[in-house]
Amino acid sequence: MNVSIHRTPHRRTVMSARVLGPWITVAAVIFAVRTPDMPGVLTAFTEDPVWPVMIGAIELAAGFAIVAFHQYWRHPAGAIVSALGWWMVVEAVLLLAVPGVFGGLADVIAGSILLWRIVCAAFAVLGLYLSYVGWRPVAGAIASAEPDTSVVASVVIR
């Protein structure tokens, strides 16, 4: 049986990378550009107890979705997507359970402009890599992406 790469777990990695790659890249670039604003943003985020709970709950759901639907560790992009899912789960639990600890760590990172920009640059590169994996043209991808209408056609003809 000939199984196309588009019918294997790699397809989930590609689809996840299409979403996560641009999102991580755009967020990292914006965070890097807004470096001077980050200490104030993080202070405002941690002062109001509603924000950590809301963001933690949303991030927990997103992390669980990635963990549930993407547990592929063999390809580098697959490992990155799976690791991001687990990271989101851990980060969300920390936000919900001990928001002060998370806020303190974020303040330390944002307090160092160089460290903050290095972290942002690393995430931007990671996002660009995932974007490439998710959006690169693959030979024969157009043909394999088209729906198989032979079953529908045979039902309609009969």
C-alpha cells in the first residue's frame, strides 16, 4: 500500500506548523520591537488577577489540543510542535496555580533588554522554521490536496 506523506502523521506536523510558525514569528517580532514597553505590560498583566486566569485557561485548552492531536517526535518540526504543546500546558498550569512566580520570572527576563531580545530572536527563528515547514511547496502536494471525487462520482452515476 502506497501511503502518501500527506496521509501520515507528518501532515499534522505541517498543518500545525502552518498555524504556529507565523503566530510565533509575528509575536516574537512585535515583542522585540516593543521591548521598552514590556516591563509595564508585564506589571499590568500580573497586577490584575483576572489576566493570568483568563490567559492560563485559554492557553491550557490550546496546549491540551496540541498534546492530544500531535504527539510526533521523530522529525525536528514535529518535536518542536509537540514540545510547544507541552510547554503551553506547563506554562498555563503555572499561570493558574502560581501567577506570582510566573510574573517574577517574566519581569527578570523583560528587565534585561539583551536577554529579552535574544529570547525574542530565538522564537522568531523557531517561528520562521515552522513557517517554512508548514508552507514550503512540496512536489505533488496540489494533486494530493485535491479531494478524491471518484467515490462521489461513482455514487452519483449509479
